Amino acid sequence: MTEIKFGLDTFGDMTVDDSGKPKSAGQVIRDLVDQAVLADELGLNSINVGEHHRDDFAVSAPDTVLAGIATVTKNIKLGTGVTVLSSEDPVRVYQRFATIDALSKGRAEITAGRGSFIESFPLFGYELSDYHVLFEEKLELLVELLKEQPVTWSGTTRAGLQNQEVYPKTERGAIPLRVGVGGSPESVVRAARLGIPMALAIIGGDPARFAPFARLYKESLEKFGRSDLPVSIHSPGHIADTDEQAIEELWPHYEAMFGRIGRERGWGPTTKAHYLQEVHHGSLYVGSVETVAQKIAYAIRSVGAERFDLKYSNGPLSHSKLMHSIELYATQVVPRVQELLAVEDVWV
């Protein structure tokens, strides 16, 4: 059986303390470092930090946060979830992650994506009309930069490079790259064409509905003459001692977060009925250890994934609840998922 990797994702959501008082962005970032330290101590494979440029998330520079985490952890892999590559300079992305790789002694990885928000476009002077070409060109350039060889490249979104060396070089000669995919066939085929492992963002509905994208990816890899590459899943959740406790702890924060996003995007109000539908039948991994473990095992089997990253921060949940969720995930959920998958493998 393929060894399944288990990690954590966070966007650095602004949080409250145990009395409900909002915390500063600075304290949220310091808490995030403590969460990463706990995840490292408990043996999780990775932690990925997202990038946003709005007041409900504390992290706008995930690579800087990861550099801080690198100096206080020993084994956990340090990545983004995601680097919004469309509004970044791929050369600087490479250089910053090569620096994190040095600080962490070879634990850096990059997940590049478009991101689900557009605030970075006007902030950094990019046109939304260039949405597709920006990502396409910059991803192709980043793939070349990560080979750590002289780069010759030209495009329309930045100055070209002619036999250009980029420094620093990493000690291991490469930084792993994944591409985040939200479910468009074009994105799946692009990842296969460029030979990049694919991370599926499954944030709603039955995860089995993403199985066709995983199949398309494997078929496209073969078509392009690429070797087999892993597929991973990113999904939100919250773990507590009982199903009811987890559901009730997360609901007001989920309502606050998605209610705001919905108003901004013209969606209808977030209802508890919709929330419970996702908890019981969709892609919200909320509940006790056994409930969440069963759901994760189902998702991994359905998609054929080799890695599962739990987005454990979802709205302004307190630091203490996030730490307890991480502890349960690492010490009880992950071993239980491994048991469930091992049994399934024997029967198959």
C-alpha cells in the first residue's frame, strides 16, 4: 500500500481568545507558529500556509511566516497553500523558498495556484483581464527556475531571461512544487503537461465527484509521457471530542466567514442546514475522531489520493480549540485512517 501523507493547511484566519475577544494579526501569526510547532512534535508530514490580502486573514506573506517556523521545527515540511503565482514574480518566489529551504535544512515546498480571491491583482498592479495568461506564463517560468539551471525564457507578463542563473541554489538541488486545482479540466491537463503533482481543493460536495479529475490527470500524464505523480486533497474541517461539540464549535465561525464571503460575491445567506449537509455528506470534515477518520478514508479511496491536508482553521476559532483539533488529528485521526485504509487494501 502507498504510504499516505497527512498535513495541515491554514490561511491564518483572524481569531478570538477564549472569551471571544478578537486577537491582533500579530498574535494570530505567533499562534500559527505555535500550531506548526505542535504539528511537528506530533509527527505530521506538512503544514501549508495560505496567502491573502484582506482583514479576515493575518497572513499576506506566507514565506516569511514559514521562515520563522523553519527555525523552531525539525521535521515537518513547510509549504504554501497557495502561493498566488499570478501576482508574484516567479524569480522572487524561487529565491525566497530557496532561503526557507536553507533555514529548514531541505523542508521547503511550494504549492502554486490562482487563489480564490482577487485582492492581490489591484494591490500589485495586475489586470484581471490577464488572469489566465499571468498564471500560465508564470507557472511555466517557475517550473524552469526550480530546475536550478541557467534559464532562458520569454513571455508577455515580465522581462525575459537569457541563460540566467538564479541564486541561491539549494543543497538538495530542487524544491518540490505542487499546483492547486479547483476542478477545471484545463488546470488538470496543464499540471500533467508540466509534470507537476496536483493538489485538489475539495471544499464542497461529495469528494468522489473529483475522481474524474484524478483519472484525467493520470491519463494526461501518460499522454504527455510523464511518470506517475501523486494527487493530494485539501479540505476544511474541525475535530473535537464529540460530533456535536465539533459541529457547534465550528458553526458560528463558519457562518461568520462564509456569510461575509457570500455577501461580497452575491451569494445567498449561509444556512445551518447547508452547513450540516456538508458536515454529514460533503467535504466538511467536522466531528469526533471516528467520524472524521471515516470521512478522510472515504475521500482518499474515492480520489486515489496519496496525501490529505486538513484545513484546520476556518473562521475565528480560538487558538486553544485549534490546538486541540490538531492534537486529535495527529494522534488519533491519522492512525485511525491508516487502519481503515490498511483493511481496505487487504480486502482489495
